[in-house]
Amino acid sequence: MGDERKLYRILAVQRFRNGEDPVSICTSLGRSRVWLHKWVRRYHENEDSWAEDRSRRHFSHPMRTPSEIEEIVKMVRLDLYNQDLFCGAQAILWEMEELGVRPLPSVRTINRILSRNELTHRRTGKYRPKGTLYPVLPSSAPNETHQADLVGPCYLTGPVRFFSLNIIDTATVRCGLHPCLSRSAQTILDGLWGIWKRMGIPQRIQVDNAMSFFGSPTHPRGMGPLIRLCLHNGVEPWFIPMSEPWRNGMVESFNDRYQQMLLRKVMMGSEEELRSASLSFEKRHNNRYRYSRLGGRTPMKALAASNAKLRFPTQDEAPEHRIRKPETGRYHVVRLIRSDLKINIFGERFPVPPEAYLEYVVATIDVEEEKLKLFLDRKEIAIFDYRMR
């Protein structure tokens, strides 16, 4: 078929060059005048290949990522990986922004480059629970559960020592940051209040057993500033087991990103610069960082898609320490029961039934009833008087 087409072209051009009328040539061959003039233009007396088919592929590809950009993506990814830093597409994009690379590829383009070059493998496999049932909090809707952690001490170039209260909404992965120079009670109140004004008030907040959160071991029933502020605003605090930071895994993972993308990248020498950079990072994360668990959406787009109605503080300033003790509400403490069959509630120990051995027990303090109730897999297994002091 190809040779026949070639002969038609040669014959048509020869007839045209011999002076035959173009209409007659096209009618006899069943071709258009556009076709005839195309091959007349291509005719070269000293070139035999003029009548052959040519590739229709474009010589230039304006939409293709330049090869040098692809090489930069690969190099940046390798550099982040070798430093044991987060090395996903968004992290690579941020790094390229800071290097001043132009033009910047999209996150989708970077993911394609990584996939094409087989650079998508993880350092470790997916975590799989090893048997003991743990009371995981719900995270299907925005502000159902927040995870919070106090990072620090960290240091500015001043040097200035500081801490950062970091909060993550487990449903949308929205973050809230509050940098501060101390871990005082008022700092915790200001931090929670400021973040709630931007993120909304959650139903639950999960934290570790830092004294800044629960209060003082000298007065284990005194309720620290976090507990008091939460209970006054309809929030139930949950304290994870001691020495098990992975139970707050989402905020711990975010803390690593916070260290990599802010503290190690941005030079800050004053509290003013720290606050500005922290707020900028928070906005950037919430509006631009895409998560696979959110279907590739950003935290703010996930929030918008949920159509959730959020609850916010009704006053601008945080309450001043010392807040009066709440008269209603509940807070919870999760503990793994060891061979002594005791549960440790901020320094106080209470006996538990034998069936709780090597199981996670939830201790619920009901402030109004002044009761301590122990639950194993949602079943009440013990109850104690717990007079608030």
C-alpha cells in the first residue's frame, strides 16, 4: 500500500511538470488539488525520498517537562532521601521553590517523574497492629479529634529558646501552630485558644502525659489548664499511654515535617520572625500540601468537601490562668496494664481486674459524678470514687 501511494505521488508530480491541467490530474487520480500541491512543494529532483511518508510527530513538545527539570527533581529527591527527610512530591516542590528553580513543575508532574524513574518506594512497610486492641478515636469528620503535642525546646539563631504547640485535625490533616517561649499554664491556654480560633473547637483532643497538659503530679486531681479549658468548652481530653508517643502518630509525623520544612529551612532570629514564619507555614501546609489519605486533596479542600459546620470560640482573648474548676465533663486516660494489675492515673494507682492484664484500659473521670470508671473494650470493669480536689 505504501509503494502504491508513492507511485501515485511521483506520477502526479511528473504530469504536473509536463504541463497537464491540475484539475485533470486530480480527477483522474481521485485526489484533491491540496494533495497535488503538497507533493509538488515536496518534490526535489535530486532527492529520492521526497515521495515517502513522513512522521507526523511534532518536532517540539512545549508541554513536555524539560530534561534538566526532571534531573533536578531526581537529584532533590535523592538528597532528601539520603538526609532521612520526607521526600514526597510536595517536599520536592518546596525544596525546588527554595532553590529558585524555574519553571516549577506541578505536584502531579513530580509524581509522574518519580514513578517513571521508579523513585516511589518507601523506607519501611506499612505499620500493622500486633494484636493488643487499642481504643482508637474517631476521625471521620472535621474536628472530631485533634492530636496535640508540645515540641521543644528548639532554638533560634539568637540564640532564643522556644517551644511550639502543634495540633493536627485527624480527619482533614489541617494543622495549627503556636510558638511560645515557655511551657507556662497561660501559654497553653493562649496556644489552644489561638489555634481554635483558626481551626475550630474539637470534640476531643488527644495529648501525651506532659505536666503542661495534665497539671501537677502533686495534685493529680487538680486538673491542669488544658483539662479545665477543654471541659469548659465541651472538649474531652484523651491522654495516651505513657512512653508510647506513636499513639499520637499523626501529630508526631507532622512534627518531623515541621522540623524539616520550617526549622531547618527558615532562618529566624527573633520571636516576631518565629511567629510570622509559623503562621506562614501553617497556611502553606493547609492550602497546598496534598495527602493521599485525602484522595490527593489539600487539608482545606478536604474541609470544604465535608460541608462541616465548625464551632469557634466566642471571645477574642484566651481565659486567664487560673481558670475555675469545671463542674461537668469527662476526660480520659489510656493505660496498658502490667503484671502488678494497677492503673496509673497521673501518679495515683488503682487496682484493676485480672482480665485487664496486658490490655489497654480506658480510665474515664466523670467530673460531675466524681467517679473514676475503668473500661476494657467499652465494657465497664471497675468504678471508684474520685473526689476532685
